[in-house]
Amino acid sequence: MTTDRPVGALEVSVPVAPSMSMFDPIYLGIDEFGAPVYIEVIYRNLLVGGEPGGGKSGLLNGICAHAAYSADTRLVLFDAKRVELGLWRDCADEFVGPNIKHALSVLRRLAVVMDNRYAWLDAHQRRKIVPSDGLTVITSVFDEIAFYSATTGTKAEQEEFSSLLRDIVARGRACAMPVIAATQRPSFDIIPTSLRDLFGFRAAFRCTTPNTSNIVLGHGWAEQGYSANDIDPTNQGAAYLLAEDGTPRRIKVAYLDDAQIIDIANHAAWIRRPQSVTA
């Protein structure tokens, strides 16, 4: 089929907003058999652990891409290094760098929003937010939470950070406020056990010891043959995912390079920007 077009007419490519949602399954990559892997984080939370360079940032970037392209989603990003999630800054409602006072201020505001949403649910005799409610999903992504919980600030500030984060992880699921958090080793001094156990989904990238793998996935999986210590150090992006079926699954996370992230982030920021039509 051909379409008549005046000679010399310009073809203008107009970006179209994709109809994605955080209520939809998020594509992570493939499993060891080549089958696509999806997870639904909306009523869950995801904890990501593993040694530096294992692929944690690749997984976070994939989730950020999905969230940025979801019109029903607001992104809140915490990145102590500024550069791991920094390319998504223009898509985020709030971007927190290496400043624990800023981090605490944002977490306190999120707690107020969470309380307001539960008041709304209570008034409508409901137990959780669903897509038809028309409320946005507030997705919080943390890259290396150890900086805020154990490295910077005073002991009181670190404890308040852990307490506020625990509250959001514990109560945020039903009111559409999921949390994705990454750290190298989520031991009790980085993430209190009472917080770590609240994450419904876990992803363990290459770990230096079976014990560290157990800390990420849960006690005992390494002894049953699911140890991220067995992942080849050169196999970046490989991980064990503990999700819906309750058994760790070997996966390979999809990778976006910087140029691809910049293209996606620029497009996502464009479609999120209020548009006006001029003659």
C-alpha cells in the first residue's frame, strides 16, 4: 500500500506515549531456559543484593525504565553516588543524592502520603488501591541503602532512616507505594532483619560467600543448591530471583547501556512533561 505525499514534504516523527503501568508485570530478562521473566512489584517489594559489578544497577535501570514509561507512576530515587540512577533524574518527582537529611525529609513526606492514602481507603471501605482508582503509583528506588543506614549521618539519623524505610516497606504495598532497594550485602548492620524479611521478592547477584547469598535470598537456600556464590564472576547480570513460585530461579537480567538509558529517559521525560498545542 502506498500513500501519496507531496514531493519534498517533511516526515516528522512524533513520540507517542506507551500505555504502560506499574500494575503490569515488569520484564526483567530471561531465565536459564530462555523464557522471559516478569515480576509484579506493585503489591510487593524487591530487595537486590550482590557484589559490585554483578548487575544490580542493570536490574534497577530496567525497573526505572518501566516506571518512567508508566503514566500512572511517580518515581522517587535515592542514589548516594548520583550516577547509577542519575540518568533518570528528569523522570523523577524527587531525586536524593548523598544527603541523609534530604533522604529523611523525603521519607517523612512519603509517610504522610501513605497515611493519607490509608485514610482514603478506610473512608471507602477498601483494603488496597487498584488501577481503576486513578491514583498514581509511587515507586521508590534505592541504590546502595547502606550509605544512608550505616555510613553517613549520626547514629540517630541512620536509625530514623531505617525506621522510616521499614514503615514504607511494611505498609506501602496496599496503598500503591512499592520499594525496590539494592545493597551489596544486606546484613543486619545494613538492613535490620525485621526490615529485610518484609521484602516479598529477592534478587541475589554474584555473592562472595554462600552465607551472603543466604542473607539476600533467605536462610538455607544455598544449602539446597541455590547459591549466588556459584555465579561466574564474568557472568554479569546473572542472578537468582526469589519471586512468585517461592523457589529461586536463575535469570539473566536485561541490560541497557548508557546511550539507551539516555534515549529512554529523554523520551519518558518528554511524555511526562505537560504539553500545549500551538497553531
